[in-house]
Amino acid sequence: MMTKRERVLSAIRRGPVDRPPVSFWRHVPEVDHTAAGLAEAMLAFQRRWDLDFIKVMSSGVYCVEDWGCRVAYLGSPNGAKQCTEHAVKTRADWARIGPLDPAAGALGRELEAVRMIARGRSDDAPVLHTLFSPLTVARKLAGDRLVEDLRAEPAAVEPALDAIADTMARHARAAFEAGADGLFFATQTMTPEVLTAEEAARFELPRMRRILDAVADRSTLTLLHAHGRDIYFDQAAALPVHALNWHDRLTAPRLGDGHRRFAGAVVGGLSEGRTLQVGPPDAVAVEVRDAIAQTGGRGVIIGPGCVLPLSTPDEHLAAVVTAVKAMA
């Protein structure tokens, strides 16, 4: 039997596995404001579900607290916190977004959580620190005005994007020093819901590459999450990452199609908003088997298309784990 690390590393190389790896992730908004609270929740979740990698479920807005955003949990069904007051309120405010110390403040809090998780795990499941792409961070800083400002006066925004990219690259390297094995690198802008393909190619992709290049010698597993509908899949698939995750049960491409268009491992197969919510467990198992059938069982990691809703029943998560482990 393979260890978790062996299984994941073989899957991202499209090598043989004793069974496909599996993981899923859920926010913990009641405790993620402290390093100890987040770490304890992640370790308890891992002990409960015995997953093949640990995605550290940092608050989705930890990355903008140190630039001045006020954040709070306002009851989102998926547990995500929100900016209740943006740091960028006018176009002139972009000039205030400069490089940060990647190990201080909220950024430092997340590194301490990674340290505690890496020390506290009882297996060799890779620990993935959650990192957001530069435009994703900028959108959290400013809300909808990011795109308005980019289209009206890109020169006012691009220095801030470069400062964000620099900060995130240094923060990512610090995460490896803290004990992370890899990154869960999320972009929420590679979709026509936010940017045109041309805007993504101009403003987002080069800065994402800059971050990826900065950690290429350190990351065992860089998992790219492309959020949203009708994502620019081929642009995402061309980035130097080991694995790619998107809402494959909600939007194109299907998992098998993505598997053909991307060289690494595809991560998905589970409908977190439908099947994992309503079940029954047999339907969850059907999705697992279908994901394996679409990909031939190689180069695939079973997981959701995005974060689990807080209300996801444990019996449905148990059905995922049971169905995957039955493949061994």
C-alpha cells in the first residue's frame, strides 16, 4: 500500500496508484482568526477523514487584512468571510498598496498555523497552504471597482498588482519554510464573469507565473483552483502547476475532457453544491466511480469543485471516502 505522499506524487505524474487520492476542504469561520484555532480544526478534520492531502482552510480574506480591509463572517453558507470595508475605495487608493512583510500580521498568523499543522499531523499527507492570485487579492481589496479601474486607467492599478504579486511570492516561500509541502493557488478572475480572456492574459497570468516561478524549486504539489463558470481552461492549464481543480460538475470542461487537455492531475468529480448536499450516499459513490471512469483512474484526485458548504452531511463525506478506498 502506498503512503499518502507517494500516492499523490504518483497521481500528479500520471503514474500508477493503489487507488486514486482523495481530499476535500471546508471553512471553519468560527476559529480561523487564530493560528491555533485554524491548526486544531485542520488536524481534527484530517483525523476524522484520513485524506490524502491537507488543504489549509485559511479565511478567504486573510490576504487583504494587512492592507487595511476589515473582515467578518456574515453567514455565507460556504463559511467564507468577507471584506466589510474595502481598503481601496477610490482609484487613488491603489497607490497605497505596497509590498508587505510576508511573515507579519495576518500573513504571519497563517504561517504559524501552517507550522502547527505540519508539526501536528500524524501521517505524511502533504500540507497545502492556500494562496490567492494577484488579481484575486486585488478584487478582495477593492470589490467591483477593480475591473472598472483596470479598464479606465490600468497604470493606476498595475503597480499595486506588482506589489501584491511580490508579497504573495515571498509569502509563499515563507510558507515552505514554515513546513508547507505545496500550495493551493486560487484564482477567482479567470472567467468571463470577471475578466475577458485578453484581460486575464495581460493582467493576471504573467503575475501568476511570477509567483509560480518563485516557488518552482520548493513546491511538491501546486494545485491550481480556477473558480467560476466558463473558466479560461486552456490558459490555466498552460501554467506550471501539478494539478488543476475547477467546478467540473457545474461548468465545462467535464473532468475527462480536462484530463485530456492538461498534463498533470485533475482534481474533481464531486458536486459540492448538489450531490454532496442532498445525497443519497449511493449517488455520491456514483460520482466517485464516474470520475474514475472518465479519467481511467490515473492522473486524477477525487475532490469537490470548490469548498464544501458548511451543511454538507458527514454521511455523504463518508460515502466519498468509502467509495474511493473501495478502489484499492
